[in-house]
Amino acid sequence: MPLTNLQMRDVETLVHPYTNQATIRETGPLVIERAKGIYVYDVDGKAYIEGMAGLWCTSLGYGNEELAETAYEQMKKLSFTHLFGGKSHDPAIELAEKLKEVAPVPISKVFFVCSGSEANDSQVKMVWYMNNALGRPKKKKIISRIKAYHGVTVAAASLTGLPVNHTDFDLPIANILHASCPHFYRFGQDGETEDEFSTRCARELEELIIKEGPDTVAAFIAEPVMGAGGVLVPPKGYFEKIMAVCDAHDIYMIADEVICGFGRLGEWFGSPVLGYKPHAISIAKALTSAYMPVGAVMIPEIMHEALVSESKKIGTFGHGFTYSGHPVGAAVALKTLEIYQRDKIIQGAAAKAPQFQGHLKALGDHPLVGEARGVGLVGALELVADKTSRKAFDAKAGIGAKAAKFAEDEGVILRSVGDALAFCPPLIITPDEVDDLFARAARALDKTHAFARAEGLTGT
């Protein structure tokens, strides 16, 4: 099918993130024209349930007039100023105060950025900076995990534990390590319970720390639920055991709440849901329901003390972004948090979670699905060639991408993460819309299964 004029203009001008740059020239992009509520509409007027809330972020859905009005009013009042050189403004101050109020652990100060990648990049720099301030110049290694996703800037992409983010980018950089992936379905051993698997993950982490030298390991970073790695929910007891290891070796703990924060798991933050008590937190995405690019690093007092001491020595804190604490972004973030509280959005997400997870679990019985997993209003279906042996499809078959395309045909946008099909709808989705979302997904699975059988990829 020939590309439309708009598609041709696209492929001649844009580089699409996370896209095969060769095949898109043949297929063209799906061009979205407008959106409202949980639906987006393409240029032909076809409606799609946005089953991924954009990229795990548009929690309040599309076309929220309060957020648009807030941005407009702030642009008229103070379109831009910065936080460099001791300058400030009300929206940034108030937003920092609000974030400290809702944080799940004690937070001393807030440093604003524009994305989760920038937040995690800043976490790395601040950890190195802090340990220099504390007279520990060798304590610089940061441990992430295999299949983790922490962003795509140089340091954040190094933290990310996915091969596609490293291959031919000459990553990871030095001082970044990766511990075991806590995915029991794929990495649990025969006869091993979830608790035993958690114990083994913690033991392997400690072995890595001892091998590297505890005096060289500075920090551990983790998502409460691993998002772009496939919506991987840690097994029973995982974080409690991991924290014990980190505490024993004086390792600073960072929670990447970029996906899990602001109601996705049914609470303000995902860490308490999974029993994780970090020192520092990275946030972005749902902080503004993705209406503005705003993120933040939330730091404890020990980090703030380091920033103060090094500023005295050096003369300044030499890190920041032009748009750190942008007044329009800060105003929109404040209004977003107000709506979450006023309209009980987070409580509503928690109330809908049993229905959502029930549908997800039911699809786990589908002959194509090896594991259905999730928590709150996020989940994934792992597609397998054989349910009994858990045999995966050959990656070259692209079954996950095929399933996502069949879902698109059914009018629902989902995301294939390898051969896992991810679900992450706006938190404002109604119970009836939850039913509709999964009915469309079920039809897409049936089509994918028929395709796989016709191609001889599965015997079931």
C-alpha cells in the first residue's frame, strides 16, 4: 500500500525513537491527529483506546481543559524564568513543597529536570559528587539490574539493562554494573519458591558487591516494577532482602518511580507497594500527566549536605538544565497533583485494579500466553511458543510486534516489549472501558495465535 503524502513527509524528515529506521520507510507511521479521554484518533478518524497512556504517562487522559488552561494562564503571567544563580519563582517552590509532602520517604530537597532520563543521569552525577564530598573517591560503582530501564542519555542508558540500548552505542560506561533480573517466571529454578528466588537474587547481589569491593560500590537503583523490561513484578520478599544487603554495605538506594509514581500501582508511589524504602527518588511522566516535560530528583539530607559542602569548596553546584523548574511545567504539575487529590484519581485506580488484573489473569489462560503479570493498572502478557515448557518464540518471528499490530487493527494501542504485550491505560479509564480494552486485546491475541499456527511457530 503506497504511503500517503503525510507519511512520505514524515519519513523524509523525522528520526523515530525505538523504531526500525529501515522498515518505517516502507510501512509509514500511524499519524495521530487528535485525542480525547482515553482515545486517540488517526488522520482518517479511526479511534483507538490508548492502552499505554502514551508512554506510561498520560494518566489523566487527553484534552484535560484544566491543565490546558493552567498552562495558558502561566504562559501569560510568567512564560519563562530559570533557577540558575539563585533565582526562583512560586510554581517551582510550591511544587517542591508538594512533592516533599507526598513523598514516601524523608526528602530534603528537589532538583528539577525535564525527563526520567535526565533524572537518572543526574542521580549518577550526584552520587559521584556526594562520595567525593564524603572523602570516598573510590566508592563510585552503581548497580542496576538486567532488563531494567532507566532512560537513554549516556549514563541513564548505561543503567538500563537492555541490549538494544547498549549495542553499537559503546555502552555501558565505566562504573555501571548489572545484577540479576528478578523475573521469577523466566529465571526461577526448578523447585524454587518465589521467596527462595528472592533470597538467591539478594545473595547474587551481595556476591557482586563483595567481588567488586564494598568500598567501590556506591549505589543501587531499581524500578518498583520494571516497566520497559516487560512489566516485571518482583517476587515475594525481594526488596526486603535487597535492602538488607544494601544496608549492610552502606549502599545508597535509588527508586526510579518514573513509571510507577503517581497512582499507577494504586498508591502515590510504587515503592511502598513493593516494600522498597529508597534514599532518593526519580520521577517524571505522570507528574504532569505528560502535558509538559517535567521530572525531578528527590534527594535526602545526606545528599543535600554534600551539595552544600562541595559548593563551599568549588564555589557553585555545577549542574543544571535551562528548563529545570520551568514555570509553565511546574504550574501544570501542581494542577495535575491537585486533580489527583481532588478527584481521588489514585483511589479510583486502586478500586479498578481488581477488575483490570482479573481480565489480565483471564487472558493468562490463552494458548499463546505463558504468563500474565501486573499490579495496579499496569500489566503484561508474555507470549510463548509453548505454555508447558515456557519456550519463547524465535526473536526474528517478531510475535510481540505482530500482536501489537493486530491490537492496533482492533482499535487499541498496546506496546510490545520483546514478546511481552504491555498494558498501561490512563488512570481515568472507566470500568466499561476496561472491559472494552481487554475484549479488543483478546481478539488481537486470537488473530496472533492464528498467525503463529499458520506460520508453524506453535503447535497449540
